[in-house]
Amino acid sequence: MAEESRSNRLNGLIWPATAKSDEETGELSIGGLKASELIKEYGTPAFILDESDFRARAKTFRDATHKFFGEDAEVYYASKAFTSVATCKWLAADGVNLDVCTGGELAVALAANFPPNRIEVHGNNKSVAEIEEAIQVGVRFIVADSLIELDRINSIAGRLGKKQAILLRLTPGISAHTHESIATAHEDVKFGFSIASGAAMLAAVTAIKREHLILEGVHCHIGSQIFDDAGFILAIERLIRFIAEVKKTHSVELHHLDFGGGFGIAYTDLDDPMDIHLVLQKIHEALVAQCEKNEISMPTIAIEPGRAIAGPAMVTLYEVGTVKDVVLEDGKTRTYISVDGGMSDNIRPSLYGAEYSALLANRISTAPPTPSRVVGKHCETGDIVIRDIALPSDIVPGDVLAIPATGAYGRSMASNYNHILRPPVIAVSDGVAKTIIRREKISDLLALEEG
Ligand SMILES: Cc1ncc(COP(=O)(O)O)c(C=O)c1O
């Protein structure tokens, strides 16, 4: 209790639920562990994952999905946001299914003994080997993305003496209001079959005719970091109309509808994400109305959140290495704060212009804030972690910066650019920390060298 009263809870939209900043010392703690303890044990940079927060967010999606769409509705966590054997085990235990989009993501799931019949396989260019393995282990769905793939899945299933349940990935022609690289369901994209052009109907007819395919339903994913329910509702309208059209013209009822992920999260205090219950309620209302209007029965519903589960549950801890003031053209000064990671552990600012916030995590500072830029250690001008932020003017080498909401598409998109070692992921819970992905070593890099 005394501990509680001395600590400020941080904005729960951006920070993990257990993150606190000590009022007297200014030190950050997550999962009951101080930043200094974590750094002493695991070094920097490091991803700190709040286990209870990750699991609570996953269960919130599971429960809300059941509440609005019934007990047979399913949540498929999108592995691409972040995956590991440990998180797959948590999801398996917590009744959340898994979406994978490569053989590598499938391998992690299988290493965690994730039940294959709760895995769905995505991807616009699945290899023969990937499809073969998916069918062999018995995944729930393969989401087909092209006519070539329909034939490929059909012939592999035939060769293995199986029938494979599939969904068709459809593009409903919607421009989600998000960055171009993460919008996925307008017409001019590499994903799926366009409804408007007739490609989707051709795919449905093709799939129905293939002996070793069981066409169970349709899928779409309209984009990521979505802050507005309008795109989801329009997608539902178009998908239901498509299902009705297939029923009318081919007497086949597609009984499964997966409307993907994309639920936006807060990265800074300015972001105002949608309340998940409210969005699902609105989507449910739209679904009921559309099913009635098109005279079809309500399909089984699935969703695929990734970012909204992993994103806010993780924080990156960096150590400050150098600090320098740069005089700008207008005579003002900007402080460049260099940390010991950067674009190799978080490509999102360079790739999408993504914004983040930061906290001085090892001590309190009463110094006035000054215009700052947090940059990485890579040989790239674009290696920026936070482009514009006001940080205390007394930050010095050895200080620790914590960047919240780095759980999604941070570690999973990490690279070895400049031969930097990828950081570990440390799960914390109730005062206990455990490594779920270890830090890379120089020997890991050199192990690939055959020259
Ligand atoms: C098919 C599919 N499903 C789910 C997701 C997860 O999206 P998010 O992490 O924004 O929820 C993605 C992300 O790209 C996707 O492509």
C-alpha cells in the first residue's frame, strides 16, 4: 500500500498496466521490477513484456468477441505483431487462437505445442513446403490469396489424401485511414481477391469445384492502426453481400467470416484508440442488419488483433550513449539523444513515420524540458526513434530512456542492420522476470558465415 502511494500509474493506454513511476526516485517499474534491476540483469536495449497485461488484453478480445458474436466466435492473435514460444503457450492456455503467415511463425507455434486446429495460415505467397506442412499438421484454415494458390492447396491436399478447409481473402475496396504501407484492402494491393472486379466470385467458383478444398468462408483485413469503425462496417456490408451472392448463384452457404485485425492503439498521449467493446458492438449491429437485409444466416465470426494485444504490453529500455545540441537554421537548438539501439529494433518510425513517447526511466529530473530528438546508433540519418519530443534538458550518457508501446512490429521486424545484435524480450510478472527471447550474440551472427 505504501509502495502504491509513492508511485504514479502511467497512462494505461500507452503503458503496460503494471508500469509505474516512483514519485520520489522517478524510477520506472514494470511487473513489480525496477528498471535498474532489469538493466543490471539483462542489459540494454531490452524489450520488457508485461505478461499479465499481454494476457489480459488477449482475454479482453476473447471475452468481448464471445459477448457480441457468441461462444463459437474466435480470436486469432496475429503472430506477425510479436511471437515467441512463451506467448504462444499463454495464448493456447487462455483460449485465443493463432494466425501465422509463414512457415517460421508456424514453427514457433508448433514448438509451443499450440493446437494446430486453432491455427489459421495467411500469406500472399505461401510456398509449396509451407502449404504442405500446414495441411499435414492439420491447421484449421488456410486463407487463400490467389487462383494459383487455390490450385496449389488443392493438389497438395489431394496428394496427402486430405481435404483442406479454406477461407478466401477478399479485398472489399476500402481505403482505411491509415499509412499506405499498412492499408491493405483498397483495390491496388497485392493481397486477396477483389470483390468489385469479379475476381472474388471467380475464386469462390474455383474453390467450390476443387475436390480437396472445403470453402468455409471469407476473410478480409482492411489495414492496421485503425481509429474509426466506418471501414470495418463498410467491409462487413460488402462481405455479407458477397456471401449472399454466392448463396444465390451457387447455392453454397459460406458460414465463416473473419474481418481481420487492425484495431489501433495509442503511442502518444494524442492518440485516442477506439474502445474495443464499442467497435465490436457496432460491427455486430451492422452484421445483424446486413444478414437480415441479404437474407442469410449469421456467419461464425473471427477477428485477428495483433497490435492491440502485444503493442501496449511491451516497453523498450535503452541506455543513452551520447547527447549533443545542434543549432537549427532558425537559430533554435535541438538536443540529439543517441540510444544504444534504433532502427534495427524499431523500424516503424523510419518505415511509417510512426510516433512514440519516452520517459526518463532511471531517475527523477526537475530540469526544464527541451526540444529533443531520440536517435539510434545506426549509420543512417533516418535512424530516428522519436523525431520531436520535449525531454528533460539534463539527460546525460548512462541515463535510461523507456519507450512504451513497442510490443507490436518492433522485435518482430527487428534486423541485424550494421550487425547489431537483436535485443532480448524479458517477460515480467509479479516481481519475477524471465527471458523469453535471449539477446543475440556475436557468435549468432558469425554462425551464418561460411567464407
Ligand atoms: C491478415 C492480417 N490479420 C491481422 C493483422 C494484424 O493487424 P494488427 O496488428 O493491426 O491488429 C494483419 C496485419 O498486418 C494482417 O495482415
